Amino acid sequence: MSKLVQPHGGGSLKPLLLPEVERKDELKRAATLKKVPMTSRETSDVIMLAMGAYTPLDGFMGRADWEGVCANMRTASGLFWPIPITLSAAKDLADSINLEEEVALVDGETGEIMAILDVAQKYEIDKDFENQHIYRTTDSAHPGVQKVNEQAAVNLAGRVRCLSEGEYPSKYKGLYLRPAESRAIFAEKGWSKVAAFQTRNPMHRSHEHLAKIAVEVLDGVFIHQVLGKLKDGDIPAETRTLAIDAMIQNYFVPGTVIQAGYPIEMRYAGPREALIHALIRQNFGCSHLIVGRDHAGVGDYYGPFDAQHIFDTLWPGALETQALKIDITFYCTKCYGMATAKTCPHGKESQINISGTKQREMLSKGEPIPPEFSRPEVVKILQEYYASLKK
């Protein structure tokens, strides 16, 4: 019997991707249905449903679930869920769709049919209500708020049957792991306590330090990077993968770390996003999520530790995966190594604070990256990437 945490909801994993033998005929049938174009975020959510990462959801949320998730982090049935998973459609298209009708969900960028939706409900939402609860702001400069505001007028809800995972399985072969696959790997290694490390950046020394703290107290670390759409200026997954692999190969004990990726699109929802990152990692088999400074934040919308504090507000049984809360990390010139405010007694004048944003700025300007910031093997890969942008 597996010693890993149970999938969210207490049951089995619930991947919504139809078996391969059924997909060909269903794709033919889907081609005859009305087509609903999806945004990149909605397409990402379909793939998350397909792989079972959103277990136990069976599709896109209706009004009661949307409202409960926004206001109380609970679906209508009482299931803990911190961010609504919804699908929008233009009003004229929504008006042409009948309840209980099947429609084809299409990737709005590639035109690929991704899923069939059994339309159970159509409803309009108060976007400011969603933004205030999920993002704690209605400021349109916030990228998550902007996405919500750009949604079409009507939400369509219902059960989804997924027909494709897009390009991810072939493009990221060996990196793209489904929850059932990561669980099998953990079980094979004999791991029961696993920390997930969420990243959309190449890992610098602070990230490395966080992961090593987890290795010290748990069985292993699952470095789980974002493969979905990012902000302008973020480093692409292909480069990130090489950089992270260089760090693992040179600075971690073999067999203590697994690198993988998943197709989520960042919402930059800070505390609420930290919670859904933990929920998703529970489905992947992780007992802990490493939560450091300003997890999934953007700008100055959240306090540096708001994403840690929100875990303390959950009710018993809401979430099995726990936050591994770690203080701000930095390089101390007096300690001659990485430290946190809990382990280093020296003042700020001895601290070299490291951030992905600062490192990207230095790389884009061709400035040297000191070893206190990032490992030389990692820097070399990143410098080659930035040099290629100038050709």
C-alpha cells in the first residue's frame, strides 16, 4: 500500500483524458460540434484536467462552485479549492448553445480540438468579486486581474472529456510527468515524504538552498517547473531545464532530486496560488510544498510571507499537503555561505540578497554573475541563452 499522501478529495486520481482507443472516433465527432475557442489559460486548465492534476474535478465549475471557491475556498459540496477553474465564451456563442448540448473546446492559438464539454450551465460573473477575493485587488495592472477582465461574457460549465494534451508529451519528453507517473517514481524510490519546489525561473543559490533544506528533512525533492505560458521576459522552459539539470548534476547528491514540468499557466495570485500549488502537488504525491518569500507573487500586491500565513487559515482536513515554510534566504559574507534570518546573526550589510528578477537584469546587460548569486555551470547556460537573443 502506498505511503504517499492521497489524491485531493480522498479518492483515486481522476485523469479526464479519454483512453487512446476512444479518442480517434471522439475527435471525428467533436469536429461536427459547435466550437468554443479557449484562451491559453483555459487550454492549460483542460490539460491539467486531462492529466489528473485537478483531481477530483470533472470539468469546468458552475456558478455555485465559482462563488463558493471565490468567497470561501470551498466548492458547493464543501471540497477545498482555492482558485476557480472556469471557461468563458462570447455572449452570442453562448446564446447559441443549449443546455445539455455537447461542444468542442478548441485551443484558441493552434486550433486543435482539446476536449468535449457537456454544457450543464451558462452564467455571468462579477469579475470584480472574483478579482478581489482571488487576487486581493481589482487593479488591471495585475496580470491575473487582467486575464479575468479579458474573459468573455458568459461562463460555460459542465463535465469535460479530454482528447489531447497538446504538444507537451512530445515536446517535453522525459520532463512532462503526469500525477500517476510521479507517484510511481516516488514509490519505486521508497519515498513517502516529498517536497515540491515550484519554479518558473532557473534556480539560483537561494532556490538551491531551499531545496537542500527539504532534502535534509524529507526523502527527496520534486523540482516541478511551469511549462505553461509565462510573462514577457521570463526564461523559456528549454533553457531552464538545462540550467536546473546542471545544478542538480553538480550540487546535489544523486537520487535526492527529480526534475519535472507541468502545463499550468501562472495566475500570479500569491497566497491563493500557493494553496492551489499545494493541492496540485498533493495529486502528484508530494507531502510538502516549499513556500519561501513571495510565492507566486507579482509586484507589491502581497506581503513577503502572505503565502505562508494563508496555510494557517485552513480548516482541518482541507488539504493534506503541508507548506514547508522557509525564511528569506541570502548569501552571508561573514558566514561564507547561504543562510536565512533564522540562522544568520549578522546584519544586512553582510547579506547578498538574490532574486530571479535581479539575475535576469544582470544577464540581459551582460554583467558578470558572482558565484554567491548562481553556480557557474548554471550561469554559463543562461549567458549563452541571452547571447543568442542578440544575434
